[in-house]
Amino acid sequence: MRNNSIYIPIFFIAFFLLFTAGASARESVSRRERSVKKADKSAQEGNSDELTELKKQISDMRKQIDKMQKRHETDIRVLKKEIKKLTKAGYAVKKEEADIESLRRLAESESAKEENKEEGEETIFTHGGLALQELNPEISVTGDIVNTCAADEDTDRFDFNFRNLGIHIESYMDPYTRFKAAIPVTTSSTKIGEAYLTRYGVLDDVNLTLGKFRLWVIRRRNLF
């Protein structure tokens, strides 16, 4: 019986100790849970403040980007207008230069045509050959006419006497050959007075003349 009475207080003591230890443990766990919740709340509040600040910064950056984009769009529109103006001006300048160049070429062409008309085609002679297709002789005409007049108290008389008409033809057949002819015309007849060719440079200081011509002889008179 005594043994049982001893065990009962021990049991209560052990139960009390176990209960006290369990209560202390539960209290410790509760404190820890409160600390964790408080820490979580603080962390959430801190994160919320950081997130709000970050959102604000992002919003400010977006506003700045929008402003910069609008300003760039305005600058781009202005630049496009300037490019259009410069393009039109450059096209006008190129067109004006092209017109000036066209007029210059046209003037040069007309000037060349005028020069060709003034100069004519160049005559090309071949050595030893006649250029009859390019023959352009010099023709001159001379006349021998006598007019007499007699006047007295009763009558006035005029007498017109045609004696001779001379036709002279001269032309170079090539650079070294000259043709010359003289045709006298009278009231009674027409004949060839002279017709001859002169070849220059047959030999050094020697010319050759062939045809019908008059030989003019100069007589020297001794004046002393």
C-alpha cells in the first residue's frame, strides 16, 4: 500500500513535468510562428514598397520613351519634308542642266553646219589626174567697140562699130596643170584664138606648155 502511495505522487510529478514541458514547447512554437508571420509581413510590406517604386520608375521611363518617340517622329517628318524639297530642287537643277546641255549641243551642231556650208566640200586632187568633175573655171569677157560721133550745122551722126568680143577661160586642172583658152567673137566669125595646157614642175625650173597660143616676144631696144 505504501508503495502505491509513493508511485502516485511520482506519477503526478512526471505528468506535471511533461505537461509543463509540452506547454513550454507549444509556447516556443507559437512564438516562432508569430515571429515568422511578422517577418513575412515585414518582407511583404518591404517587397510591396519596392514593387511600387519599381512600377513608378517603369511608368516614368515609359513616359520619357513616349516623349522621345513623339519628338523623333516630329523630327522625322521635318526631315522627310526637307528631303522632298531637296529632291525637287535637285531634279529641277538637273533638268535645267540637261536643257542647257541640249541647247549647247544644238548650237554646236548648227554652228558646225554653218561652217560646213561656208567652207564647202574640200577638193582633193590626185597627182597626174584631171579633176573635171570639180572644174570651176574663171571666165572673163572683154570687148572692142568703137563709137564715132560727127556733128555739123545740119545733122548729128553717131556711128557704133562692134569690132571684137573676147571670151577668156582659165582653170587649174590639178595643182600642177593649168588650162587657158581665148575665144574671139566678131560679127563675121567665131574661132579659138588660144587653147593650151601648162604643166608646172616637169623638171627643176622647167615648165611645159602644149596647145595653140601666141608667143609674145619682147624686143629690147638699145637706148644708147
